[in-house]
Amino acid sequence: MAFKQTKGNMTIEACVLPSPGGMYKGAVRVTTKRDKKTLEQVTGRGCGRPTNSEGAALELAENAARRMLGV
């Protein structure tokens, strides 16, 4: 993981997931803590299209994660 940041009770991290055809897709994992529960969502929406390299997919995911935080 290249990007992981916490803001309040929410942690956002950029990650890479495999995609069909031997390609890679960037994804954003959002973890929210409320009381004693932890909610986790993984979304690839807004992270661009599948790419041939993990590095390019991670870069796209990191940009999307920064946009979500407003950094």
C-alpha cells in the first residue's frame, strides 16, 4: 500500500486488485469505525481503467483516495 491516511473515524487506503485478462485495477478501501463496529468498503469506481502494471493502477487509486479525503 502506497497511501493510507486516517481522518476522524475513517481510514482510506489505496490498493490494487486483479482484473480479468491479467491486468490490474486500482481500488480504494474505506474503513469506518462506529462505536464497537468496523465497516469496510472496497470500491474501484473512480480509479480509472484496468492497466497492465500494478504501479500504474496504484497511482490511479492513490489519486482517487486523495480526492476522497480532499487532500
